[in-house]
Amino acid sequence: MADDFDDDSHVFAALDRLRRRADQDMARLTAHVTQPLRGSHGRLLGLVPEAGIRPSEIAADAWITKQAVGTRLREMEELGWIRREPDPEDGRALIVKRTAAGTRVRQGARQAIAALEDEWGETVGRERYATFRAVLDELGRPAIGAVSGD
């Protein structure tokens, strides 16, 4: 039975191909950005509200480990997109805040994502793309009782 299974036909292979396509399309749409923009940077910048947020909250919201968040935050701090400050309510904790440069990068990423979604909608048709997004959003919700990646 294992021989009947094509390693390139399962859902994870399709998702990987889509991720690669999205990476290529986003690289094209963000070519004007002078600093490297990784998908994970854009995702995390999108999770940082104006008032700031603790790194552990970012990890929980992004479903990734605190260690992975810490690595990305260091990269983004070096790029000047975020700053980490002591939490005024708990001096042992940190608060992450976007800088003006980080806000500009976030806005540019949002514009690029909107352009990408427009292109994909044109490619497969608006109605089919809307259905795809609805299904993707539904499947992307946490399962009941799911635990984030700590």
C-alpha cells in the first residue's frame, strides 16, 4: 500500500509548493524593500500592536516557540524594525514595540500581500479564490484543545 502513495501528491507537498510560490511572488512584490524581508518577519510585525506586546504573547499568537520568536526579534531589532523595552509593570519582562521603520515595513508588506491576493484572484477567478481563502482560514484555526508550540 505504501508503494501506491505518491510522495508529491499529498496535502503537505501541495502546501509546500504553495509556500514556495508565495515566497517567490512576495520576493518579486517586495523587491523594492532595501532590507531583507522574511515571511516570518512580516508575520511577527503584524502581531506587534502599537502599545507593544510581550515576546511570549507573540509566540503564542504565532504558534511558534519562544526561542524562535527571540531569534526573529533579534534580527528585526538589528534591522531597526522593533525595539525591546523593559515592561513598566514587570521590570524582569520585556515589551516589543514597532519602530517607525517597522511600521513602514509592515505597511509595505500589507500592500504586497494585497497585491499578491489580487494576482492570485485573477489567476484562479475571484469566486474560487474567495472559497480557497475561506477554507484556508477555517482549517488554520486552532483545533479545540490545541497547544501552541512551546
